[in-house]
Amino acid sequence: MERSKEEFLRRFGEDYGYPNAPKNIDEIRASEFKRLQGLVYLDHAGATLYSEAQMEAVVKDLTSNIYGNPHSLNDSSMATSDIISAARLQVLNYFNASPKNYICIFTSGATAALKLVGEGFPWSRESCYMYTMENHNSVLGIREGATALAVDIENVKLHGLRDGTNESSVRILKHSVQRRAEAKFPQDGVRCTLSDNAYNLFAFPSECNFSGQKFCLDLVKVIKDDAQKFFEGSQVGQWMVLVDAAKGSATDPPDLARCPADFVVFSFYKIFGYPTGLGALVVRTEAARILTTTYFSGGTVSASIADIDFIKRRERIEQVLEDGTLSFLAIASIRHGFNIIDTLTTSAISRHTTSLATHVRNMMMDLKHENGVNVCRVYGRDIAKVSSLDLGPTITFNLRRADGSWYGYHEVETLASLSGIQLRTGCFCNPGACAKYLGLSHSDLISNYEAGHVCWDDKDVLCGKPTGAVRISFGYMSTFEDAEKFLRFLEISFVEKHKSSNGKCHLCTEAVPLSGIGWQQLVGNVRLKSITIYPVKSCAGFSVSGWPLSNMGLKYDREWLLKGPSDEILTQKKVPEMCYIRTFVDLEQGKLFLESQRCKEKMQISLAKNSSCEMEEMNVYGQRYEVMTYDDEVNMWFTEAIARPCTFVRCLSSKKRSCMNMVGREGLCRDSKSKLTFVNEAQILLISEDSVHDLNSRLNSNIQKDCSCSGQTVLVDAMRFRPNIVISGAKPYVEDSWRSLQIGEAHFVSLGGCNRCQMINLDQQSGQVRKLKEPLATLASYRRVQGKILFGVLLRYEDCIMEDEEEKNGKERWLQVDQEVYPSID
């Protein structure tokens, strides 16, 4: 890294690291961001980080001064009023806005500021709302109120506008926004026919939060002064301009002395991390006067009478538009954030972050698989040609495999988290930019939604196309070391080298039907070592020497679960303490026994299905179940055990559903004799003890390579993976090739590997739940296939006994520990 840093500094040394500030970047990180040790935070476009010195100053301020409600005249109230007035001036100064021409109105954030403009703007039937394709949903949301008033809505694409460009080269391509319902005025021939009295609004971002593309702020004057040149019609009305500076204000705030926008919105946490829930609308005084509001509240009126229609609003615009008591303690805190920024200067922050983004962007574009295929698809306008000055410190991209297929963004995010890297995925609430750069048509977007894709989910590739992207963004405290760790992560995790086994497993991808398979015992005397039942989903299980099978797999396995107050399914991912609920099923007594260290009494529940209990239908991960609920006594016991409200339910029956098979295609994984309880994907999970031994060898090898973990050992046992059956005597990972197997008289079909998640990183042995990165991080290094990290095999029990004969004879098949295992690999 030393050599690469020397090369980086030769190119960017004058811009990187704040050489003229009281502290350089290394000193800032060491003293102000100690919590980042071992982590790489690359989501500054989402929320940047606050410094320790900033928060120490906030705490000292709030513990040394008394700030009262500003709607009074006592000393503490006056102190608050003074702080608020000073804060308004500090905001205006940040945007180089004269107090004679601009007003600062505090809101709960940039979105609230946009909502204030949209709801208060004087729309009319002759008005036009126009916005660029690359805009945040919060800007798009303004059109809802405008549409209801029959306002013309136009979406535009800009071409040819750069700093210093002659305005005659600018082209604005308009596109009428399709409406969900028929408009209240004629559709043809009268679009955007405006009058001189109409107020019109044009909205664009100072920087696109998807691509990092900066918009030339000369556009403000172009629209305000020469709208008639760009928009058809001799009567263009009065155009006002709104700039969404939520993304750009952190490194390049709009200079309102040079580009006199009418409305500018932003949030403080995007600039210096704290406080959240506070933003502002910086508005030209003339523009502020046209904003209206019907609602009034405390602080917005000079006088009102309760029993007659009498109200006198206050004269100052900010007092009229700021409803209720301001978040005055948050406002008192912003000066300490501005002090940090002023010490470094925004120009130095911009140069510092741009140098990192330029370096990483260039390195990513040069990254190739061994066959020459580019690994990274970086999004942005003519990204290979555009100047770094036209781009913010944001890089949005997707990754390709050597065969040209896409890595899903969810896979990238998962692996990044395991590597200690925090980044962002999805469309970042910017649907226009997302569709533009990913090449998604309207039909693609609708099809994706109909396929179940919504914002923030993990459906990252549909019909061979990405549904979103990966975004990294740099902040004022980002370092070269952050950038290098990210680039190293890409190279290790996604660049395909020469075709060799490299210690990796080769997983089976082709299903083989059960009929016609001959059974064979593998050399090594493979045996069933243990059997574990988990009666309650995500709670502790119990081991037995033998256990009966049913058409749902192992009898009573995951037949119960806990759901939260909003019907959400509770698991250890959300409630790690569930592992402390111990369970046991006594077949002779016909009871489920439960105990918890948090409960004085043990709980006993009959295994008999009580017809007097309340029955209901329930959705669990897309599957409909008929369930039985329990009384308040049972629910209160579990509520005490996990320290949160919950309801205990039992699976009675379920309808067929689709699940995965060996080739990863959707298909029915059960029939009338092969149903699922509350398991995720299949009836039974098999883990090989020999595969666990190999994993442990790799874990300790990785620990020895990591000098920061010298002397430590990491061992996991098979129970970390919550298996139903554990086998021993087979070669590591040979179970991947099994199509089916026989244990005793019972036959099972393999449904393929089990996709592992963060849950296996929960260490439950030490008396407290610890969230670790292992073993999932090591598994990801050699057990990753098509976005899944596979370990263990999912099985379906094939019941070959006729149901009526089974009932007649009362016969059940049992699994017994130490039974021989006969797999089929042909």
C-alpha cells in the first residue's frame, strides 16, 4: 500500500488530506473518529458522520447553558431566540446568501422543506411544474398536489449545459408525465400554454444522489431569465427555480450570490452528521411571500380567538411557515458542526473527497477479469470523458462476472459488510436516474414490481437485469486507506482469476430424479452422528438418539413460532435472545416443555391440537398457514422470556408453495405427503461434521494471517448452523454432490445447498449473544455460488408408506443415531 499511496500523493497531494488545516486527515481520523477503527464507512451521501470533538462541544454547550422554549420572554427563552437567529445567519452565510435577499426557514429535513414548497406554491390551471429526470422522490412528490390542481407536469432532460458554456448550446428536452387518471383539462394542443400571471416551478438537484453528476447552477439564470427561449409559447408566466442541495451541500454548497435560486433545500446531517431530523429551506424573500399555508399553530399567529373565526398571523415569513416550537436544542447544536466545516473549509473538503473519488473511479474502470471483461460498470454521463470537477465524491456501479452476467447488489452489500465496509445499495430514492443509467423501460419497472420487487429489498437481478446499483460516497473524514481497502475488497471478492480449484468446492447444479437411482455407501462408513429438533422457530433445540418422521419431516420440528405485535415473524436475526429459550418435546407425556432464564416458572404445552383454541390464517414469508393461537398466559410467558410483546402460534396446515430445487429454479418442493412447517426452505438441514472440520481449518488459517488477531482461535461446531441431522465419515463437501440418500429405511431427496446468512455469526455459547463476522466471512471466500453462500444440504423426506396403511398400522419411521447413511451421486 505504501507504493500506491506514494503514487496517489504525487497526483493528489495538494488536494488530499487538508495540508493547510490545523489537523491533517490522519490526525483527524486518529483523534475524532476512533469508532471507525477496523471499519470503512462509505455512505456519506446517505448520512455523513459526526466527529467526537463536535459532540463533545454539543454536550458541553447543552450542559452549561439553559435553553428554554423560544415562545416567551424569560431569560432562557431569549437565549434560545438569540441562538436561533445566529443559526439562521450561519446557514445563509454557508450558501453565500445575503440576509437582505434570503430567509432561512427551519424544517425537519430537506423532504419537509420540499413539502412546504409544494403545498404552499400558488399553483393554478395555467401553471407548469417541470423537473429533471434525475431527481429524488421527494422532489417528484411535489407533483401530487400540483396534479390535483390540474397543473401541467413536465419531465425534462438537459443537454449541453456546462460551466462557462454559451447558453445558446443548451437544449432542454421536455416529456409530459403520464397521469394515473385523466386530467381535468384538454390533453391535446394546450400543454403548458401559460399566462403572464402564472407561477411556474422548475426543480433540479445541485448534485445527483445516484450518479454524483453535478448540475451546472447557471441553469438557475437560464430558466429565470430566458425561459421563453427554451419553452414553447409566447406567454411563459413567471418561472421560479428550486434546487435540491441535499446531496451537494456537503462538499459544494450552491453559491446563491452567483446563482440566485428561489428555493434551496438541505439537511444538516448530510453536512456534518448531527443533528438528524433538522433541515432548512433557504428561500428568496420575494419567493417566500408567495408561499401560503392554511394551517396555523402555536408560534405562527399574533392573535386568535377560540369561539369566533378570528386570526392574525405573524408578519415575519419564517414565523408564519415554521409550525409549532422549533427543535431548538438541535438548532443550538448546528454551530458546532459548522465550526468543524469552517476549520477545514468547503473548498478543501471538496478537493479532498474528489481526489479519493477520482482515484477509486479510475481504478475501478481499469479492473478486469482474466478474460478481459470489465468488472465494474460505473454510471454517469460520459463517465470516461467527464471532468472530475463535474462529479461529486460519489461512485455508483454494478459488477459483472467474467461471463457477462451481473453480481446482484445484495450480494455485494452482504460481502462488504463481512469485510467491514458500509455502503449503500438500491436506487437511492431516485427512480429517474436509476431507470436512465440501468436502461430500465417503463415495462421493465412495472414487471419488476409485479415480480415482488420494492425499494430496499434483495431482489437485485430480475430477467437478467439489475434492479438497482451499489453506491459508495466519500466524506470529509474519508482516507486513502478507506479507498484502498474497498478496492482490495473488489479485487478479492469479484475479480475472476485463472480457472483452478484454489481450494474451492464445486457445487452440483443439476437435479436428478429419485426413480432409477441405485443406493451406494461411500467409502469411509458415513453415519448419522446426531439428531436435533427445534420445536419453536429460532429457539434452542434439543438432541435425541432417535426421533420419528412425518410427512412434514422430523415430527414437531419448527411447528411453533413467535410473532410480533405487527405480525412480523420473530427470529434470532431480530431477537438474538430467543436462543435462550430451551425446548424439549416429551413424546410419552405428549407435552412441549419450555424454560428461560428470565422466567421463574417452566411452561408446559400439550401436543394435542385443541379444537377449542382460536384458529386463524397467517402469512409466513409468502406462504399461507392455518395456525392455532394460545391464551394470554402462554403469550405473557414468551413476552417475559424475550422482553418484548409477542404471540405464540402453532402450524396446523399449509397450502403448497414454490421453493427452490437443485438447479435454483422455482418449483413445488412438496406434495400432499410432503408439507412444510415454519421452516424457511425445506424440511431438514443436513450438516457434515467433516465439512465443519475443514471450515475450522480455514478459519484458523485466516486468523493466523491476520496479525491483529494473533493468538486468537476461532472454532465453530456443527450446531452453530442449526442442523437437524449431522453426519460423519464423509469427505468434506461431498454432500454437495448427493442427489438423494437413505438413512435406515427412510429416503431423502436433496434440494441443494443451504444459503447461509448472518445468523450463523451469532455466538451463543458464552452466556451472551455476540455478533461476529465469522464463520460467514470465511465461507464467503470459498463457498459462494451465484450470489449465495452455501453450507449444508437441504433435504425433503420421501414418505413411501401409503398414508392409510400408516394410519391403520400405527407405524412410524424413525431416524436413529449411528445409522448408516447411503447417498446416491449418480
